[in-house]
Amino acid sequence: MYRALADRDGSFEGIFVAGVKTTGIFCRPACTARTPKPENVEFFGSPREALVRGYRPCKICRPLGRKGEFPDWLKPLIDEVDADPSIRLRDRDLRARGLEPSRVRRWFLKSHGLTFQAYLRSLRIGRAFGRIRFGDKVSHAAFDSGYGSLSGFADSFKKTAGFAPRMSPQGRVIAITRILTPLGPMFAGAVAEGVCLLEFADRRMLETQLARLRRLFHAEFVPGDNPHFQALSDQLEEYFAGKRREFDVPLACEGTAFQKKVWAVLRAIPYGTTRSYQEQARILGDPRAVRAVARANGDNRLAILLPCHRVIGKNGRLVGYGGGLWRKQYLLDLERRNP
């Protein structure tokens, strides 16, 4: 834990906070403040434990908030955009609101992988896609989204969605958003049928999984809203609070016939229990398919919802979890504490 603190390793978010005895404050693992000496640090499993021991939250890393939350200086702008996704904001408009455009740009690039202007454009396109798909005229959707010309709207739409606006009734996009959890931000993706993606934002294979979903659904990812996101967020909140054992949010699981069988068996593992890959293979009726089962588990793109964290090695050791073994341990401990 001290090595993670010294390296400012954000992958340990949710596992511990560090109390600094000489200052009386406690920090996240990735806090950018100067690293204290080892003898001046003690570690706690949660902010509550640090508070009970008399430590104050650090003003630099804000350990009482969740990693990935919008910073206070940005929240008014986000609220404004949420209220009117068609809004157009140039650099001069940001300055008029007391915001430095370069700071806003850096935050969006770091947190979302795209600039603020690209984020706004994607929100407008996602909203327009929904309107056109359900019968609205392209011209109405274009002008109501803040575009001054149909050609400009068509070019922007095709660049983002991968097809022309007139193809919206047949076309598809995957809405994508971030959901904050005690283990760090997660990316969620959804189509009309249900949730098709839930992965930790720092998973190494995330780009590969996104590419597979694009191919499976013949769709592009567009930041925006989807009716399934609120239910997903609420149910994850209840799960991490120890108040939910099963998820009933609709899922859209695209894959091979074998993968779907493996995922069905995966979903049937009871809350708070574990199985080995061998047990999964036996339930599927092919005890020799252990490696194939493990590969199918690894291709699961719905972390927690399809509980691959409940699959362990036959010797009882933790193995193979895309979000990191420490997260796997956290989830298993969470479920064992709430039998």
C-alpha cells in the first residue's frame, strides 16, 4: 500500500486511504501531495475509519468524493449542458463563465478521452439520432440541435454515428456514459434492448472490448443518455451498499452460442458463493472445456452484472479478473459480509 501511495497508483482506488500522522489528514492512493515517510502513514479500509480515528479529508484529492466525479469548478457548466444539450459554447463563452478553456479541455481529455467541444457535439448527435429514429424530420432535429445548416449537421452526424441521418431508423448507436462506484469509474453502454457494456474505466482490454461491440452491434459509441442507465446506476448503488443480490436491468449480450451458454451459467452463480472453472465446465456438460470456459469468462463485457468475479481457481486462489484481482477480492468480501 505504501508503494502504491508513493507511485500515486490510482488503480488502488477503493481499497485503502492513507492517514498522515504528521498532518492529521487522509488521502486517496493517487493523491498528488508530497509522499510522507513510511513511519508517518497508517492505512484504513475506508474514509469512515480514517474519520473515526480523527483524520481530516485532504483538500487536494478530496477522498470523501468518488473518483471520477465532476470537480466543483466544473459542475455548474455540466448542469447547464445537461439542461440544454443543444447549447453551443465557444472559448469566449467559457471565459464569460469564469472558466479557462484549456483547463476544461484537459479535464475532458483526461476523463473522457475527447475534448469538451467533441463531447458537446456527441451529445447533440445522440439526441438527434433518437428523435429521427422515432419519426422526427431530419431538418427539425438538425435545427433544434443548434446546427445552422443541414449539410453541416449531416457531416457531423455521419462522422460521429457512422451513417447518414436519413439512415437513423435502420442504424444503431450505443449510448455510453460513466457511472461512479466505490471501486472507481465504470463505462456503461446501452442499446434499446438493454445494457451491453459495464467495464472498469482502467481495464487494459477496454479498447478491444469496445471494438468488439462496434462489430457485433454494427454501431458506433456516442456519449449520451439511455433509459437503462438510471436503473443500472440505482441497482449498482444498492449492490455496493449490500442491499441488492440480483440485477434485473435488461441486458444485451451479443456473442457466440457457446459464450452465451457460459454467461448464462455465470449469471446463475448464487450471490456470496464461488465456483471453479472446472465446475462451470461440468455444469455445461463438457468437463474438458475448462480453457474455453475461461476464455468466454474473459470475454464477458458486463462486469458485476455477469458475476465472473465469483469464478476462482480449483485450488481456491483468485485468478483472471480484467478489473484487477484486488477488485475481485473486494467484491467477494462485500458479498460475504452481506449473506
